[in-house]
Amino acid sequence: MQPIYKAAKRSFTLAMIFTLLFPLGGVLLGVGLGIGQPAMWAVGIACLGSAFYGCPIAWVGYGNKKAYVRLVTAIEEEHLYNVRDLAAQLGLSEKDVRNQIDVLFKKRYIVGYVRTGDGIALNENVALQARKYTRECPSCGASVTFSGTDTVCPYCGTHIGREAEKGI
């Protein structure tokens, strides 16, 4: 699962918490005023205040994450890899798509892809493997392939090192 899906889920959860703080704060404030409990007033006012400021910010953040989710979906499921095609599919300007792709890479919301000019492509690089060395055994003349710094000839037991290669 791409990290953007997790980020969108967290953002939605936060937005819902702030949304639920509105009625909770109102109830706490009303009940606190009704029974004369200043502690309930304080909690109710804190809930209302945090919801008043936090709710719109959280929902805007969630909306931005959903836009990134839509872009990742277009890339992964619809296999659209250049800015022009993505802009046409999403109904955005090419500049906006470039900026969103930059954010996807900067925040690591999309992995397994690389930037290629005016688009993206699957990252088909493989991890570098240990270099293999092939040497001739000085005792028996057998060809021995190994990785690392040295080995022992499997035929006669002579020590063979990679330092015999020029330039290493």
C-alpha cells in the first residue's frame, strides 16, 4: 500500500475527530451551564474552540490528500505516466500536475517510480549486487569465481585473492 493511502486515512480520522468535537463541546457547555459545573464549561469551550479552528483546517488537509490519492490512482491503475495525459484525465493544468507530482516524490507518497523529464516511470533499477571475480588458481590452473576479497580453490585448496586484478 502506497504511503499516500495511509496519510489520507489519518487525515480523514483527524477531520472526523474535530467534526465530532463540535456537538460534544456544545453538549458539555450546555450541561455544564445547566448544572453549574465550571469544569464542564471549560472542557466544552475547549472542544468548541479547537473544533472551530481545527475542523476546517483538517478537512482542507484531507481534501488535498484525496487529490494526491486520485493522482496516484491515475498513475498506478490507469497507467498514465506523462504530465499531459495526467492533466487531461484529472482536469487540471499541466503546471498543477507537475507540482502535485513534485509533492508526491518529496513527501514519499509514491514509491517505486522515478521522474523522467515531463513524467514518471517505473523504477526498474535493481539493487547493486556484490561484484564477482574470476581468477585462475596459481597451483592447479582451475578457473574460480567468487565474491568478496578472497577464496580457496575448491580443487586443490590454494588461497586465491582478488588483489591479483589490476586497478583494485
